[in-house]
Amino acid sequence: MKRRGSGIIVGIVVIALAIGAYLITTYNSLASAENNVDAKWSQVENVMQRRADLIPNLVNSVKGSMNHEEKIVKEITDARKAYNSAKTPAEKNDANNQIEQSLGTMVNVIQENYPTLASNENVKTLMVQLEGTENRISVERKNYIEQVNDYNQSLVRFPKNMAAKVLGFEKKANFKADDKAKEVPDVSFE
């Protein structure tokens, strides 16, 4: 009887240790995955900040030749200020969408109305830098989306989903494009 009682106690202790070890490893893996999501978003912000830093140089290079296009310059400046004062990923994304829209308008105006300005070496260099930055943003958004997907997938898989609930982990919001991005842009060379 005594042996049987100590065997049960040992069994309970082993089960408790196994559950504890599982919760610890699950917590550590989810905490790491959550940190990876945050790091990926930080990289998205990094490349968006790079673009926001490039904008003053582009605006100053083009400003003198675009006096009558003050509205576009003001939109870009306001969008950049909104980006720099944004606190949340959603606010930064909204400001980023404003920057994209304003820059697209400015590039079209330059190409349509100022062909000689577009050939200016300084403007060309800045436009290439801007295009490269847009590509970087796209890549980093893709990386962020993948990381959020991996993290969210780990939260919904059994048995990790039960441990995640107990440990207080929640799904992360994925990147969401502006509704205007769904509209096909009208490109005309006339």
C-alpha cells in the first residue's frame, strides 16, 4: 500500500513537471514569436522613416520649379508631419498612405509638366532613391505579414492555443492596405 501511494505521488509530480515544462517552452516560443512580429513592424517603420527623411530633399530640389504646385508640396509636408507624429501602427500606416498618394501626384506632375526638370540629375537621383525606398517598404510589409501569419498560426494550433490563452497571448493585427489601393490607377501618356 505504501509503495503504491508513493508511486501515485511520483506520477503526479512527473505529470505536473511535464505540464510545467510544456507551459514554459510554449511561453518562450510565443514570446519570441511576438517579439519577432514587433521587430518586423519596426523594420517597416524604419523604411517608411527613410522615405519620410528623403522627402525634404526631394521637395527642396523640386520646390523652386514648382511654385504654382504649392498644394502638392503642402500635402507632402503635412503627410510627413502626420507620419512623424503618429503613435500607433495604424496611424503610421494612414500617414504612410497620405505620403504615397501625395508623392504619386508629384511624380505625375513632374513627368507631365516638367520634362526638363525630370531629366535633372539631382531629381533623377532622388526619384531613384524614392523608388528604391518604396520597394523596401513593400518587402518589409511582406516580411511583416509573413511574421504575423506565423505568430497567429501558432496561437490557433492545438495544444498551443490552450496554453496561449492561459498565458495571455493574443493574435496580432495584420497589415491592411488603404481602401483606395484597391482601385486600379488610371495611367495615361497623352
